[in-house]
Amino acid sequence: MPEQVAEEIIRVRLPIGQEVLGIVQQRLGGSRMRVTCLDGKERICRIPGRLRRALWVRENDVVIVEPWELGGDEKGDVVHKYRGKTEVEFLRKRGYLKGLEEL
């Protein structure tokens, strides 16, 4: 009997619309953090109230940031955190984190 290797199917949330990928550089306290984003900008981001208890973010985590309409180049909201190494490896293999690895 030939063995069939089944590839694991992973559902990974990707940025939609204005959202960008980023890596958390530093925690600043008060649910705020400094995030280096894929578009080359460094933003002070916060975790919105609806996600504050559900989203625990540490340094070097890969997150999705939604820039603010006013002051979007400097500020934003963290709307999703990638959990586990498999999701981050998926993004790396597909080339989504190419700009962040160089920074």
C-alpha cells in the first residue's frame, strides 16, 4: 500500500483593505505597544476594548494592524494576533512577511 502524505490545511486570516501586517517591537503599557508594520512605518498601536481580555500580545508576535483614519501613519489598532508557529510559517512560506524580515 502506498503511503499518502496529507498536507495539513490551515485557515489563516490575511489582512483585508487598509489592514497591514506587523511585528510587535515593544510593550508600552496600558494595552499599547510599538509595532513595525509591513509598509515600513512604525506605529503606536493599542488593543481595542472588545479584544482587550481575549488578546494577549507579547514582543515579537506577528499581528494585523488597522491604521487609524486620522493619524494613521503613527497610530493604529491591533485587530488580530497569529497564534502558533504554523500560522507564522505559512505567512513566511507564502512571502507575506518578506518586508518585515529585512527590518
